[in-house]
Amino acid sequence: LSPILSSQVADLSHDDTPQLYALCGRGPRSTLRVLRHGLEVSEMAKSELPGSPNAVWTVKRSVDELYDAYIVVSFVNATLVLSIGETVEEVTDSGFLGTTPTLCCHQLGEDALIQVYPDGIRHIRSDRRVNVWRTPGKRTIVKCTVNERQVVIALTGGELVYFEMDSSGQLNEYTDRSAMSADVICMSLGRVPQGEQRCRFLAVGLSDRTVRMISLDPSSCLKPITMQALPSPPESLCLAEMGSSSSIVSSSTNASSGGPTTSSAGDNHTSSNATGGVTTILFLNIGLNNGVLLRAVVDPVTGDLSDTRTRYLGSRPVKLFSLRVHDSEAVLAVSSRSWLSYSYQARFHLTPLCYEQLEYSAGFASEQCPEGIVAISHNSLRILALEKLGTVFNQLTHPLEYTPKKFIILPPECGRLVVVETDHNVFTQDTKIQRKQEMVQKMLEMSSEENKDFVREMASKFLSEDLNERTFGAPKAGLRMWASLLRVIDPNDGRVVQKISLPQNEAAHSIALCRFANREGVYIVVGTVRDMLLNPRAVTGGCLRTYQVMDQYKGTLALVHETPVDDVPGALCNFHGRLLVGVGNKLRLYELGKKKLLKKCENKHIPNLINNIQVSGNRIAVSDVQESLFFVRFHKRGNTGSDMQLVVFADDNVARWVTTFRLLDHNTAVVADKFGNIIILRLPKEVNDEVDEDPSGNRALWDRGNLSGSSQKLETLCQFYVGETITSIEKSVLVPGGSESLIYTTLSGSIGVLMPFSSKEAYDFMQHLEMYLKAERISLIGRDHLHFRSYYFPCRNVIDGDLCEYYNNLETSKQKNIAHELDKIPSEV
């Protein structure tokens, strides 16, 4: 992604989670990136189905087969069986009953199949013999769960019936039955562990908002073990044994998703697999009706549930399906968005899929797609393959022409972006054509009569030649030669709606979306400057170009008028139906006029150059490129309010080279400087009271401190050295149900997150964990961690999440020692 020049967080594709829109690159190789949190999904095949399917499964003919043989699709009153080969075709000789809906099907034993339907169970042997078990009386099967050797069904009334396969391949019913205290909503059996005869536990979800763990041991078959109350009725259950490296006990923290994705259960709940020394943990995943996923650790000996984790996935009930991902067990959770819980490279991940909404799914294995997914979506059958496991973001890339500076997002009904692109030392397209024609004219003038035809041919080729500047680079134009344009683009498909090129040597540096009080409609104001010399800064003039959004759905722009200014318009911001403009070191307030913008008032007390403006109520925060942050108050005087003032009432006591900042609330701002520091500043309580007691503004106007600074100073709450120049900061919620966090991007292409602590206890715990990890001397070059994070200013009130995450990579003995010092066990850490 390097370099990232600007970014914003928004949901323009109308998903449940917002996307990160970033301007990246330099010159002709610049791009607009749309980053979505989730795994990339490739659609291998899509086929429309007759009717409305409600479930799908894949089965093998025998346990020795590598790939699935059948896709079984259930409808309301029928079952469709598709054979998997070079093509997917319907078959009628599979042994499945096609005139009834299917509740579940599975490969049973060595080479048998089983189909569970409302009126009974069909056990299909390899020699085409079919054994049928029918439900007693008028009762029907409402729920069922199956694994390689066991079948459990729930009859109407909440009665459980258990079947187990013996050594001869016969499916035998257990004599005793168990009646549940409420209706059965969902059930789950785990896979049979290697070297054992059965899965020892059955999970049952009941309508009384509980989940019961039931024993399947012969000595205590169908006896309840433990119970867990739920905040909402369960929708589905999935017992899954997921593995990780045996040297790693706890999982990582995924900063981009707003918190810990998953974590392991500690040494007491792990079991070692015989193949490869892999440690596996039995998890019970519970999908609730309110869109929440719960995950609890199941004790392999007693069946007790512990270490329950919660995650909100979407607005629809959560359905769970077992898959095979990277040769290990995984769980697909389907809600308004699909999520995959899996183990990869010794870490647990819970990551959404960047694909449209699914309704039902199952694992799929074929020669072309060894680890895929077959799913139902919108009455069609999809075969999907997962790409780039372990990644956090999936991105779309749209090419740009010049270096992007800033962009704005048009109103939601439009969903377009307006990007400002500006490059120094380049020609515009019109200037390139003009220069080419001038060169051709000189060639023709200098040619002799003998070779004039040859020169004309060369000139024609030269004019028609169009080299790709992304590959060969752009021709150099010299100092004070600028090229700039405005691009209205649809970020979902990269379609350019409109492109407005500016004249040669006019460079756009700022842009803002405005709604003026004296005129209806949506306007865009672009700040440009002519013949700019970078160092020392010198300009021949500037301009404020006002465009009106003509079509609120397409986002096309029309020029209204131009307003000349005398310096660089470095920052623009909408303010109560007016426009705030930072012109050089002057803060001005404009209204919309018929022929140009009308200046109403200005403040000349900003020292150098205004590069950003944010507003909150009547309070304005202004950042200077060299002198940190200033808080300005807008005040109307007189009976008619025609006399307006912009008064600086507070500033910082440290000169900071600000690159960007963001207001967090009415009194607090987060600031980033070009040296890689991130600082949170707040107005003291006495400043708020003093401002309210000064309604005229005269005291703040004349009561100044040293060096013409404000007498009232901002307090520093937090300081932290990131180590990279931060180019943008956004306050947003990245996942549904998560807390607000600060998302920052850097010039080096990094994306980071700062999350607030919700309690003092959590902060104290993380502070002590960070202290113990500092003592481990983790740095590869032996550098002291505190010295690094305090490179320019002392680190203050910020916990280093990157350092705390390293706890997962420590040796087991060190993990236990640190956990003991914190009065925790490793899984709780």
C-alpha cells in the first residue's frame, strides 16, 4: 500500500461492515484502494436451481476417497442428488429417497451412506442394500446430527434417540431414550477422534435458551453433563476440534477487527493428535438467534464448558457449518455476512468472507477444488474457493493519473468519490499534445526537401505514439509546472463518472463538501494555487473553485464560479452553512455569492500555514503545519449578527509539525506529527468554564500569553511513538457491535488501530502484562522498548498492543510464569 496519502472509512457498498478507502502511490502509478475486512473468495461455478432449496450437503462413497461423490440439495418436498465428476449432473441411482425433504446426510462407516428425513432414516450400504428405520406412530424427526459412526435424532416432543454403528457396519439403536425438558432447536456431534469408537459428547440447544452437554459413553448414555444459559434462543450448534501449534497456547489479537478474534483454552483442554504433534482443542460454537456467535471450550474428559467468548456477526440468526480448511477443521458461520473460524499458522482467526450473503453451505472437495465450499445463495448453487488464508484485508485497486492528494465522499444516495489528483514537474494532457505538435513543427521546418516525406512519416508515428506512463514514467516538465484534475469515481466498480482537468500550472490542494445556508443543493469547493514553488514557498495566486453537484445519483459536477485568493488554500471545511478556508496562515469564513464567495471575517493569528480544519458546534480546531493545534471560537456580535469574529482561545504549549488530526469530542483531539508521534490533547475543565463566561469574546481577543500565544493551553493526555509518518486518522467502528476505535494510516503503507479501554481493570491488566514483556528483552537489536516508544516525547497512557501480542510467541514456561504473576492462567491472558 505504500505510500498511503489519505484515507477514509465508510460503507459505500452497503455491507454490514465499513470499508477503508485509501489513496496510494505516486505519479502515474497511483491507485485508489478499497480495503474490505475479510478473506478473498473465488467463485468457481454457479448454477441456478429449480425451486427454493433450503439445505445442501456433500458426501463421499467411501472413507478412502479423496473427493466428494455427491452434492445433495434439499427442497421443501423433494431431494436432488448431483454427481460430481468432470461435470455436475443429476443422478437417480444413488439410493437417496428423492420424494421427501432431507434433514441430514453423511458418509457412514467405511463405505455406507445415511439419509435422515422427517419420517425415518435410510442406511444405504455399498452393495445397494437399504435399511430403513421408521419413526414410531405419527411422530416425525425434527432435528438430527450425524458423524462417521453415530446418529442422534430428536422426535416431536423433545425425545432423543441415539444410534451407533457396530464393528459389522450395522446401525444399532440404543434402547433407552431421553426426553428433553423443552423443544429441541439444534444439535451437534463432533467428529470421531482418531483411534476411538465414538464422539463422547452431544450438544443440544433447547427453546428455553439453554445448551445441554449430554454424555454418549455406554455407561452413562444420554445422561446430561452440564448446562449453559444463553442470552437468546440458539439457532445452531457445531462441535469442532481445531488445532494449533503445540508450543502456542493462546491466539493473537486481530487489531483490525476491533478485539481478540479467538483464543485457545490452555493446557487443561488440549489433546495431542498423533499426526505431526498438533495440539487440538474441542470447541462448542453456538449461533444465536440475535446474530451473536458464542464459542466455549469443552473439557475432553468431563465435558464441562469454560472460557466462553462472544462475537456479534450480523443482523440475521447465525447458522454454523463444519468445513475442512488447510487440512484442519474449521467452522463457517452464516449470518447477514459469512464468517470463517479457522486455525492457520498456529493462530486462530475469525474473519468475514468478502462475498454476497449465503443461506446454507457445506464443505466441498474435488480435483479442481480440493478445499472448497458449496453454498446456496438466492436460489442458486455456488462452488467457492478461499484465497489467501491469514490475510486481514481484501482489496480492489483502481488506477489514477496523478498523485492523489485528498478526496471526499458524496452523499449516501450517490456513493461516489471525488478525488483530487496533483503532480509537480509534469505536463497536463493538453500541454503534452501541444508540445508534441510544436516539436513536430520544428522537425518539419528543419528538414530538407529530400527527406521531408521521411520526416512526415516519423512525425506521424511520434504523434500517434502513446507510451504507458505507468511503465515508462511521465516526461519531466521542470519547476513550477503542475498538472491537476478532479475525478468522480464509483469505488465499487472503478467506473469514472466525470473527469475535470485543470489548466497547466494550477494545482489543487484541498477539497470540501459544502451545503450553504443561502442556497439549496450540494456544493464542492476545491482550493487551487498557481505557479507554486515548493521551497521557499511562493505562489502567484490561488483560487477557490465552486462546483455544484448536478445529479445526486450520478455525482456529476458543474462549475459555478471562481474566487481568487492571495495564498495557498491549504484546508477547507463546511461550517454552519458557510465555508471555512485556511488561506496561508489566515483563517477565513466565506458565504456563497452569485459571482464568487463572499468573505465575512478572518483570523490572522495562526503562525505559518493552516493544513487542516475540524469543527464541533461553534468550536473550530485548526492545525498549523509547524505550531501544533489551535482552538478557535466563532462569535456573532451585534443585534443582527452581521459582525462576526474568529477568536483563538487555546493552543498547545509544544510546537508540533502536524500532518493530520481528528476531533474526538467537543474538547479532545488526536494529533499526528511528521516524526511519527501520535498525541491526544484535551481542553482543561477551567478553559470550558472560562469560555462560557466570556460571551463578548473580548477577553480571549486581548488576553494573550507569551509570544502572541493564547493564555490557555491544551493538556496532553496520551503520547506514543509509532515510528512512521501518519497521514490520516479516522474514528469509526470497523465491525458490527464493536466499539469505536481510531484507525490511522502511514506514509509507509501501514494501517494501525488505537482502541480505548472500557474499564480501569482492563487497563491495569494490560499495563502489567506490558511491563513483564518489557523485561523479556524481545527486541531483535537489543533496543529498550520504552526508549523506542518514547523517542521524541515520553510514552504516556498508551499500551503497546504489538508488544503484548508477542505473549503468544513466548515459550510455554514463560507464558505460565507471566500468567502466574498476573494471577491468571495462560488462556485467560
